[in-house]
Amino acid sequence: MVTLWVKQRNHPRNKIIVLSLEQAREAILAKIIPASETTAIPLDQALNHYVGTTLTAQVDNPAFDNSAMDGYAINCKDLDEANGYQLSLIGEAACGSAPAQLAPNSTMRIFTGAPLPQGADSVVMQENIEVSDGGKITFPEEVKIGGNIRRRGEDFKKGDNLYNSGHQITSNDLALLATAGIAQPIVWTPPRILVIATGDELISPGDTLQPGQIYESNRLTTIAQLAELGVTHVDSDTLRDDPNILREHFAGAQNYDFIITSGGASVGDYDLVKQIFSEIGEISFWKARIKPGKPIAFGRVGERSHFFALPGNPVASLVTFKLFIEPALIHWHHGTFHDPQLQARALGPYQRRPGRREFLRAQLSIDNGILCAMPLPGQGSHMVRPLNQTNGFIVVNETSSGFKDGDTITAIPLTTHIASGQHTY
Ligand code: AMP
Ligand code: MG
């Protein structure tokens, strides 16, 4: 048996500070050393990266006056009663060619996105004209100057500020960045992260369980949660509860921006992780007044490495990731974390004794446009079965003793895949 210290209830080393969720988050964010290196990344690899500087438009959009419709380009003053609102068709303005020249008393066929011919001041939709014999086009009596024209720079102008540092690039953003001629946006160089699961009992899914063993799940889940945040530079391992192995790994991991462990962060005799971190780094250790979530440890090692020691219970691990690591990573990338809390209608009651802020695994659904949240049965932090129905959390505040069916409660969606209609399990 490995005993690194004899537990003494009153020993200052074992005194656990209890913080609210907000205090714990603040304590973490105050200690994060934000990213300092940027890199230019090709646009086709930029999805999910975080903008590392102010990004400005390299061109005007639209880049030139062009047609919003398939139709005919005209100069409005050429149309009058005297010519019967007829003009001669003299050619075509095609997409991808330089602007053509419109001669007086003539019109040109034009297509959506094609440059407006010089001399034209309006485009008439093809549905609104008539083609007459002899190559003449008859127009309506009323046409508007500027009609169906997209003006150069009306969307944005060269030099406009489009993004600030800390913005995470989405698929929408790729459309804007490409249009603005930003081929290699500057982004924060992605963090390098080491994910370690600890526990003598852990084996990989696929191996045969021996007595006392369980399948490891936190390492996989944490890596997937990181990927959902766009972080993919991850190394990982599963280690035994051996202080020498853990010490060697953690001490050699100071080039990682984040080291995330699960298990071994509690107060059991084998809970070595936090002690080794406190030997090699500067550790903050507390119990947050949340459920699930045992004491977690956070701190820094070396010049720039941060570590999080998450609880081992799978549900506690994934909830504490969401509550602490997600805001920490956004902050590290110079972004702003927005707590995604929404009002929802309770589907079903939940009763409890007030105390900690609780995060219930819940099934969110939409009923006639109203967000609903059903607490799932089996809320023990070791119980993973409800995860196959979980697409959000219900937040139960410290002073609350629960809620009744139909009450307005607070929910955190974990996905945008929220089905319509009331769901049951
Ligand atoms: P610990 O925090 O190490 O005391 O672990 C608490 C509980 O979580 C124990 O039942 C462990 O077996 C379980 N556990 C720890 N790590 C993992 C893991 N990576 N995957 C699944 N269960 C784990
Ligand atoms: Mg353990």
C-alpha cells in the first residue's frame, strides 16, 4: 500500500477550502496564462481555431457593382414613351469578365453576380421584360435607378475590422474569411494537452475484465470533449496508481499547455495525483459546492503548464470538464466564456435536500417552441446509463429543494440536436 501522508483531519495540508462554482471558476481564470504564440493557418484548416489578432478585410465586398438578378442592364434615362420602352439588345455581361460598356439606347443581358456594365444604372429582372422581334427588349414603364444592383463595398470595405482576437472560427466564419480575402488567418497556436487517466483498476475497452477491473472511459471522453472545443493536439495515457510512475510523467510533461488527469484527486490513500502536483508545481485544491464533483485540483507547473486533476467518477469527470476546463480553455485562447444557461420547463419533478449546486443529467426537448428538460433517473455520479439520453443538464441551485413538474427551471444544452415533442426514456 502506498501512503504518502497520514491523513490528519486538522493538518493544514488536508484542509479543504469550499468554493462556490463562480469562485472556483474565478480562481482558475485568474491563474491561466493565456496563449502567447500565434500562427498563420490555411483557411481550409482554420475551422475551430481561435483568431489570434484583429482580422481586417483585404478587399471590398461586393468587390464591384454587380447584378443581383438574371435580367437586363439598362440606363433608366434611355427608357421613355417615345421609344415605347424598348431598347436594342447589344450583348451580354457575363460572370467573371471585366465590366462591359453599355452604349446609349441599348441593353445587355446580365447574370447574377456579373459586373454591371459601365453606363448602366439598373437591372430589370428577366421575368419583367418582353423580347420583341428584331432584337428589341420591351421594359416596364416604371424602373428604379439602382434596382437589382449590389453596390461595391455595401457589405464591407477593405480594411474593415471583421474579427477580434479570441473568436472561435465556425463554418459561417469561413464564408466571411474567404470572401474577405483572408487566406491565412492568424490564430492562437493550439494548446498541447496531455490527458492522463489514473487507476490500478482501469483497463481498455476490448480487453477482458479481470476481478476488480473496470473499463476506462474518462480519458476517451475528455479527449472527445477537447475535440468538440476544437482542441486536437492531445497525447494521452492510462497510468497505474504508482507515485514514481506518476511523478516521472508529470515532471516530464511541462511542455504541455494543459495536463488533465482523472482519478486520484480525492482524499483516499491512493489519491496521489494532487500530492505529486503539489510537489512539482503550485497547486490550488478545493472542493467546489457542486454535485457531481468531488474536490478538484488546479494549478501550474513550470513556466506555462496548467493542470487540472478531475475526479475519477465518469459523470463527475465530464461535468467538471464542462464547468471548469471549457471556460479555462476559452480564456486561454483570449475568448470570453458565456455560460449557456437557458430557461426550461420541467418535465417531471425532482426532490432533494438543499446544499450544493447540482447538475442533473437531463433530456432536453422542444414542445411548441418551449424548451423542456426532464431529469433522467439514475443521477449517481458512477451511473453512466442515463448518458444515452443526456443532451443537457438541469441546474439546481444551492438553496433549492428541487422542482415540480411544469416549474420554470434552468438548463444547459450540450448540443443543438434537441428533438421536438416531449420525449420519454
Ligand atoms: P478516484 O477519483 O480515483 O477515487 O475514482 C473514483 C471512481 O471513479 C472509482 O470508482 C474509479 O474506479 C472510477 N474511475 C476512476 N478513473 C476512471 C476512468 N478513467 N474511467 C472510468 N472510471 C474511473
Ligand atoms: Mg483512483
